Amino acid sequence: MTDRQEELIEIYRLHTEMADRVSQRREGANRLFVILLTGLMAAGVALITTNSSTEPKIVVFLLLGSIGLFVSASWYVIIRSYRQLNTGKFKTLQQLEKSLIYPFFTREWELLKEGREYRTYWKLTIAETSLPILFFVLSILFIVLGLIQL
């Protein structure tokens, strides 16, 4: 193996590890948002079941709904950002693979039909983005509940 080939393999290993770290950070961010939004929703449900006066409930529903909208929208944007970052990393890996013996990621992507056929491969971000959308809708419901009680 030549020095150039060894260098390319080392760059490939490093870049693959960096792509994996991005995926790990993405998973950690998703976990944080799920915990935060589940807590907000639980607080809203607890508020629904209490028999306290209506006036404080209105403010809390509007506040929980507004925070939920902001956090859900932020989460959605972050998921899209991670997707764009990973797309760039894998395109870079595929370019690098042209100089290697076997183009692992390129071949894998071909076998997955480049994510164009949902029966072959359902892109992770499609599933991921459904949760922030769901929490966004639930947050709107809290705001509606607050407005109805006005």
C-alpha cells in the first residue's frame, strides 16, 4: 500500500467517525426535545384535570402552547440542519471513495435506491420530523384551549 492510499484510508476513517458523531449528537438532541416537550404536555394534561379557577389556567395554557410551538419549530429546524450536515458528509465520503478499492457508502446508497423508494428505505428524517409536527399540533391545541376559556 502506498503512502497516498494509507493517507486516503486514514482520512476516510476520520470522516466516517465524524459522520457518526453527528448522528450521535442528533440522537441526543432528539432525546432532549422529546423529554422537554413531553414534560410540557404532561403539565398541560395535569392542568386540564385540576379544578382550579379558570383565569390562571388560561395564562398557563397560552404559555405552555407558545413554548411548545417555539420548541417544536426549533426541533424541526435542528433535524433539518443535521440532515443537511449528514448529506454533505456522506457526499464527501462518496467522493473520497472514488479513490478507494471499494465504495462502501456509494454502494449502500445505490442498494437503498438513494432513498427514492420508501419500500426500500424510509429516510430517518421523515420519521424524525413527525414528532416535532405532532408536538406542534398539540401546542396549538393548548393555545386553543386557553383562548376558549377566555
